[in-house]
Amino acid sequence: MDRDEFFQNIFGETTPSVEIIRAQRQLAYEERIIKRILTGCGGSPNSWGQLVNQCRRESHEDNLNFQWFNHHYTAFPGVLCGKRIPFLHQIALPDLFRPAVKNKLIKAIGRVLFTKGINPHTMPFVCVFPVIKTQFCAYNHWSIGQERVPGTQRLQFTLYPANTSDRPLFIEPLASFCAALGNEWTQVVD
């Protein structure tokens, strides 16, 4: 092994060990988000262990994951997806008001949706991402975006597309989204 190979193995972005670590981090992130959504909406299960065991039987993964969640909770108002998006903490307020083509946040969300195979023009979705220590979500479900929650304030960033047939994009903290969503969707029909 020469010097370049040695440093590529240590600092490389595409080695098999780095990909395994990324996959495990993503699964851990997905489990945290699912737990946060279920508790934030008021639909916590009686036993988290029982829910994890059910997920393990159905998806063959040790953690709760978005694929299992989307299959299990079909009444959830969209396809749940998400990931950590680097450098979002560097977005300034003027960046949020740029046109969608130049908007860094919209482009980052679009990349996540594209990698998950979600068409935002035809499919309802909920994409969760962190900015520093706060979880935010982007979604395109009109009725949830307009829902008023008594006793709380909702601060949203809304992008209305030029084509009126497309759904608007709402971005807000995950906590206020869950408060507006409620827990009716958590009732699983077998």
C-alpha cells in the first residue's frame, strides 16, 4: 500500500467502512425522528420495544426506519423522509427569500426528495431535517399547513410555485407541525 492509498483509506469519502457508518447514522436519525413525531403528535405507543420488534420482523432492520413507518402508518399525510443536510446552519435570512431556483434550502430539500424517489409535484411528503439542534420539516400537504392550533403560534415559510397546479411547500419546526397534525393518523388498521 502506497502513501496515497493509505490516506485514501483513512480520510476517503467512499470507502466501504465510511458507507456502513453513514448508513448506521441515517438509521439512527430515522429512529429519532419517528419517535419525535409519534410523541409530538400524542400517539406514543404503549411499548417502544414492542414497536421496534414489530419493525424488526417486518423490515429486518434493528431500528425504526422511514420505509417501515411509511408502510405501517398509511394514514400519515405523506411519505416521511429526511436526513441531515450539511451547512444549513450557514443559510442567512436573505437566502430564504431568493427565487426557488437559487434558494439553497429549496435545492437541498429537492436533492433529498430526488434521492428518495419522491416527486413533490404529485406525491405528498414530509421531509425532516435539522438546523443546528432544531428539527424542521418541509411538506406539501395544504390542509396541515393551514391548520390552526389553539394556544400555540406557527411560524412557517411558504413557497407558492409559479404553476398553480403544483402544491405549495411549507417549512416549519417539527414541533408545531406535529401539534397541528394531531394523532388521528396513528390508529393502525390491520
